[in-house]
Amino acid sequence: MRHYLVVANRTLAGGQLVDKLRELNGAGPCTFHVVVPATPPTDRPWTEGEARRAAGDRLTVALVRFREAGLDADGEVGDEHPTQAVADVLERGETFDGIVLSTLPPKLSKWLKLDLPHRIEAMFELPVIHVMGHPEPEVRGTS
């Protein structure tokens, strides 16, 4: 069974990511561990607790959607910096066959401006499967 680390934030519950995870699962049984960086909003003042709650809300919605799609998935909220969020998971000794990184399209994505797909692949020596998605509506009040 293959085990993938999924890193996503604003595209987490999007159709593009679900389709890619289904495709991977269709090639043979997989498990998915989702880490959602607790990235703070940029349009208003925020607290760390707010950022973590928003990431947790997105994670809750996504896990329901993944399970409805027949995917074996669990997850956690991670550090606001995606590379640190990945490092934290890997430092616990978990092993993965690859990392699925979901970003916004180039004009909207801060992660692509940072060349995150290539940086993560080089830093952690795991293949990165890059998925581009659309921003999902803000989820409020599910926690």
C-alpha cells in the first residue's frame, strides 16, 4: 500500500485535488495523510488561534469529502510555513511514497512564487505531485 503526504490549504477541498487522489488510489490502494499549514489571512489582522481554527475547519470539510470519495485519509493542522509543516510530519518518523502538493494557479499562488514544489522535492528527497486548484470558499463555524 502506498502512503502519501498531502499538503494543501486554500485548494484543500477542491475537485482537482480529489480527482488526483482518486487517480492515485485507482492505481493501487493508498492512504493519505493531510497536513494543512495554518497560514494566516492576509486581508485582516489575525491571531495564531484564528489561523489554526480556519485550517482545522478546512481540514474537517476536506476529510469528509475525501472519505465520501472512498479515500483513506486522515490529517492535521501544521505550521504556517509549508516546508516546516512537512518537516514536522517527517521528523516523527512517518514514511511516505510521495508528497501531493496542491496550490492555487500561478497568478494567485504564493507557494508557486516561492517555487515550493521544487523546494519541497529537493529538501525532503521525495517525489512531489503538483496539483493546481481553485480557491475554495472560506469555511466558518464548523469547529
